Amino acid sequence: MADRFHVNCPLGPGPVELDGPEAHHLATVCRLRPGDLVCLFNGDGHEYPAEVMQLTRRTVSLRVLRVESPERELSFRLEVAAPLPKGDRAQVLVEKLTELGVTSFVPLKTTRSVVEPREAKREKLQRYVIEASKQCGRNVLMRIESPAEWSTYCRRADLPPLRVLAHPGGTALSSLANGVDTVIAVGPEGGFTDEEVEAARTAGWRVVGLGPRILRVETAAVFLAGWLGQGAGERPDPL
């Protein structure tokens, strides 16, 4: 796969100019030169092979050669809601969910949450999505939604029909269906409170256990997203 660069503008065959951090990365970090081939994407579901035409100190001129539409997205909606873990673990969480094809991520506010998901943090998370999409080949960006209070979020009428809450002592994960619109909720360090779990049950959520060990937020979210996403026609054949 050619080097991939994200642009925040409409794309189509013909000339396009790249500036800002992506132009710097192309010219200074990757050291590409006129005649080199790259791949552009803007999150619209397509990718655009392009040729580098000219480089200046601040901009890179390219020519889009064609439009391609590879199938790299899940065929169903997969939303993950979880409190942000501390430090670099939030970046790992967002990167891995992007690689797994998750549609959207909702930063949750729960009783035991330890990180306040401010707007500046949301913008940084979206940048992690772009970087992960460049690496894994996704042409549709995972959305970072506005932070949501669990008491309100768990009762929202627009959530997918399959609503899965990870909590110790829940039913077996193997009972879940694959390939249908799904929302996954994972609690913070210390887990959901009994009241939060009961609110979820009342709102139609299925409470599932993830085994005998207590998993961190990012581990549980990635594990569930992988199970439900990769099981829908993407699980590799056994060796």
C-alpha cells in the first residue's frame, strides 16, 4: 500500500494542494519527491491514488489519478461507549477501535470515571483516529462523539437493537449474535455501580461477562469490538 495522507477537502481526479502537518509529513518525514505515488483519503469512503507534482516549503501539489473504493468497513453499525482511561491508554483504545472497524466511540461519564473528556481531548482523539486510519487503510473515519452521561445514554432511543454491557458475572459472550447493529458499553476502573447496571438492564441491555479476570477499560473494549466485529465474516480462517 502506498503512503497514505489525509486531506480535509473534497477529492476527485485532477490537481489538489496539500498543506499543514500532512504536507510536512509527506515532504520532510517521508522525503517524497515529484513522480512518487501516494494515496489520499478524506473520510468519504473512497481513496484517491495520486502523483506528487511539486513541493515547496509549505505546500505539496499533487494530481489525483483515479478514485478507488475498496471494501474495508464493517457491514453494520458498531458503537463503543466507555470512560476514557488515564494517560496514553486513551490513545491505544482509540487506535485499536479504529483498526477493528468500530463506527463511533462515545466517551462516557459514569459514577467512577476518573478522566473528564473535555473538548480539547476530543479533538486529540480524532487525530488519533486519522493516524490509525492512515495505517490500517480505513477510508471512513471512526466518529468521536460528544461525552455522554451514562444515566442518559443507556436509555437513548436511537441506540442499536443489540446493546451489550460488559460486567463481571454476566451471561456468556458466546450467546451474542454477530453482524447486527450493536452498541458496546464498558465501565471505568472499578466497574459500573450496581445502580448503573440495573439501569442498563431496565433499558434492555444484555449484561455479559468477559471471563474470570478483571480487564482494564481498553482491554475489555477492544476484546468485545474484536469479538463482535471480526466474527461477522472477518474472522480469519484457522491455520
